[in-house]
Amino acid sequence: MPISGVLLDVGINHYLVLSALLFTMGMIGVLMRKNVIVILMSIELMLNAVNLTFITFSTYNANLNGQIMVFFVMTIAAAEAGVGLALAVAIYKKFKEVNIRFFEQLRG
């Protein structure tokens, strides 16, 4: 088989491996970072990995349920970004730095 044929033969496993790698990178970003903006971007990366998995299974099973579910995940991601950025702005206004350890000091 010529090399171009191998490169064009993308199967379900390729999409699932890519999704797993994206989710792992997002999870590492959430667990290792202290900056709120980086944590929000990592959560978005994890949600996009889940969306890729939904689309993959939806396409390979010829079922639209996964694609419909992606719209709900995108809605949740937009709400999460809005609330997260509002909290980041509140932290920055009060402490002049965006760090996750300042979240517990917002009470009161």
C-alpha cells in the first residue's frame, strides 16, 4: 500500500486516541496549574475532547444522538467560561493577581 493510502485511512481508533490525549492534557492542566485562566482553558480542552468522542461515535454508528449531545456540552462550556471569567475578574479586582488560592478568600 502506498504511503498516501496509509495516511488517508483514519479510523475510529485514531479519533479516540486523539480524544484521550486531549483529555489527558486538559486534566494535567487542571491538576498542575494555579492560574485560573489556564485552569479554565484546560477544562475547555477536556470538554472538547468529550465532544470529539461524541462526534466520533455518532458518525461511526450513524446515529445523531451524539451530535445533539455536543450542543448541550457546548452550552455548558459557554456557561462555565462566563462564570469562570467573572470569578477571575472578581479575584483580579480584589487581589491584583489571578491565582486559585484566592478563591477561598472571596467569602464575606
